[in-house]
Amino acid sequence: MTDTLKETPTLKPARFIVPAGIATLETARLMLRPLVLTDADWVARESGRPEVANTLALVPAPNPSLFAEMFILTVLAKPADIVRAVIDRASGEPLGVIGAHHKGEGVYGFGYWYGPAAWGRGIATEAGAALRDALREAGAARLTAGYFTTNKASARVLEKLGFEHTGDDEPQFCIAQMKALPHRGMALDL
């Protein structure tokens, strides 16, 4: 009997491999670490709060743990995406999630959410600056983002990080509110 060897197609290399320096980032108050499946309970609980989910496009309120598990597994399956749990270094408490989803050619979709315990403390700006700077050092060229126009706090965070209005103001659907909401597009060239 003769074995026939079939040539396997050559896989194309990923366009962007997450540098080791982005694996975990630290700031004065925060640690940004990769999500793990055991984060699903707090991710579901905090992101599914109506006051949080109502500011996000793709999160229901409440957010079932199974949805959070699927989100984390999806993130882990995409090595070019950089999505991190934001942890208070002093207490070890999780505060929220920040991420950059690879869109190709050095462009990333930048986003975040935080539970109410993190609001008004500069957490979003501190974590955002850390991820923005790490992406710049890794060679990313552009970050895109957006916010529902009712979310003035997110608008301020993006402006502090250097994002500018793009003119892309198409309404976006919000699952938690089950309707399309006015949305403002932003971008930052690195």
C-alpha cells in the first residue's frame, strides 16, 4: 500500500502579532491584562448593568454569563486583537475592559467600558493612554472609535486621548436599548 502525501497550503502569516510588551500593561494605578475565561462572571455582571450596557452597541442588559464567555473566547481566538481586563492594582478589583480590534493595515477599532465604581476617577483616560501608547510603539497607524452622543463622558475620554471627529455620524444600534441611537465617529492617527 502506498501512502499519498497531499501538499498542505501555506498559511499566510498574521499581519500583526501582539508584541510581548502589550501582553500586560501597567500604569500608576492600573494593570491591563489579557482576559481569561474566569473573568466571565464579572464581565457579565458589570457590562450588563443598564447604565453601562445602554452606552454600548453590542451588550444586552442584563448580560448573561454565557454571552460574556463567548466574548472572551472570541477575543482569545483573535491574536491580532488586543483586549484587556482593567484591574485596580491596589485592590485587585476588576474595573472594566479596554480593547483594540484589528481591522487591517495597521488600523484598530478602539473601545472600552467600565463599571460605575470606575467612573469619574480618570480610569478610562489612564487605561486608554496606556493602550494607545503601546499600540503606537508596536507600529499601529490609526485608531478608530465612536460613542453614542448621549455618552458625554466617553466623548471627553476620546478627546483627551487625541481622537478627532471624522464626520462619520451614522446612527448605531444599541442592543440594550433595542433601538438605533445617534453615534459620532472618531479617529486618531498615530
